[in-house]
Amino acid sequence: MNFCSFGWIRNRQISGNVGIRNVKNDWLLKPVLMAAVAESFRDHFSKIYNDSATNTDLDSFDQFYNEYVIQNKVDVDTASNFVIDIETVEKAVQLLKTNKAAGHDDIVSEHIIHSHPVLMVHLKILFSMILKAGFVPNEFGKGVVVPVIKDKLGNHSSVDNYRPITLSPVLLKVFEHCLNMSLFSDYISSDNWQFGFKAGLSCSHALFTLRTVCDYYNKRGSSVYIASLDASMAFDKVSHSRLFSLLLSKNVPPCFIRIMFDWYSKLFCIVRWNSAESVAFRVNSGVRQGGVLSPLLFNFYINDLICSLKN
């Protein structure tokens, strides 16, 4: 699909890679065109975010969770064992990155960083209530998707040449940092052979390790055979129910799983293209792009694959 597929656009002889830019000065057509482009991206991205799961999939997990709790006599009231205090909130705010775009609420990191200290008290109360109730505000589930060009030399009129970048509420990021510091990181780990999304490690370290192993065997007259797997858009294809089931199997505290389940069951996105916004669509698969916990959740999700290959 491309932006020039609309008949009324073709009639105005808008074509090529600069089709959108040619009408920027047409104040009558621009709002209609921008809205049409946003809806085109919505149709494309909604298929990606519904690739590996459905609402029924989440419903089946809810039943599975309740049965698991009953059969294994799990103490679901574990929130009292974990505390989010003011110091934790302050540290979480310090971890926010500045000069970043705002989410749907138009609140940026600078608003929180430079706010009155009393805000930390209110955030502490809010986050503690969320942890205890296992219920997150609906606003935490709303995301704004901004299409970003992949290949600048490619076709600018093709939706396939754009990747979705999701903007989430900054308060959600503060909450995720708090969960990571007070609860999550102690229960989730990944294999040492996982180089992605870890502090101090990157793809270059993995390539160096691979090259070193190949050189070692080649110098000794041996052949090296390599099998590679390209996991295209892997972040966006994570099955929610499978992820939650893995968290249960690793004895992650139920209070955290209930928060994740409630949050991920409320995920919706709109596409923003310039000043136009699309109709919202449901997100049924994938870890939240740009989320603080998302890299850790993804590493945890694929960890069994790495362990199986290693063994």
C-alpha cells in the first residue's frame, strides 16, 4: 500500500516519493490528506500488533491464571512484600531521559523532573495503590504511534518503509522504573549468551565472539557452519498469554503478573501523522515499544530458546 493509492490523490497528479510534500501548501487538501495517511498507517500497523494473539488468547490466560492459583495454592496477596517508597520514586524520576516527545497527555520528562517535591509523594501513593490492587489507569494503556522512515533512499510513499515508534505516558515510565527497582529485576534474568538489551553489551560484542570462535577453528583446519535466524519485528510479535504463562512458571510474584495482565489488556494506539490522528486500534501482541520493562521482558521471553540451543 502507498499514500498515492487514493483515487482523488491521483487525480491531482500527486505521485512519486514526494507526493505528500507537494500538497503542504494546499490548506484545503492538507487536513484531509493527512487524515487519510494516518488511517493508512493505522490499517498497516494494526495488523502487526495483532499478529500472534487475540482477545480470546488473553481470556484463556485469565482462566489459566485462576486455575493455576487454586491448584498451586499461590498467595496472590504478595504486594505487601514489596514497597514503593518516595526514595524509589525519586530515583525513578532521575532515570528519565530528557528532550523526548510527549505521549497522548502532552506531559514530558521535564515536567516531572522540575516539578514540586510534593509530586513524589502523590506518585508514591498512586503506585502503591496500583501495586496492591493490581489495576492500572486506562491512560497507561494509550500509546501514540509515530511512523519513522526506515530507508531514506527508499519509497517514501510506501507504508512498508516506515517503522512504528510508540510514545507512552511519562508517568508510566516512572512507574516501570519503580517496578524494576523494587520488584521485577530480582526475578527475571536471561542467559549470559544474550547480548541484546543489556547494560555494557551490544551486537558488536556478539560479533566479536562469533569472529573469535570462527578464527579459532579455521586456524586449526576446521570448517565452521553457521545457522542464523532473522526474527523480523520480534518485539511486536510476542504473545501476551505466552509471556504471562512464562512469568508464572518462573514464580514471578502474582502481584506483578496481575499488573502486567491488566496493563496489557488495555493497550490501544492511535497513529499521529503531522497534526492528524487516526482512530484507535487494539494492541494484542508485542511488548510495549519504548517501555522501560520491554527489553527485559523480551529477553526473558526468548531465553528458553537460547538455553535450548546452547544445550
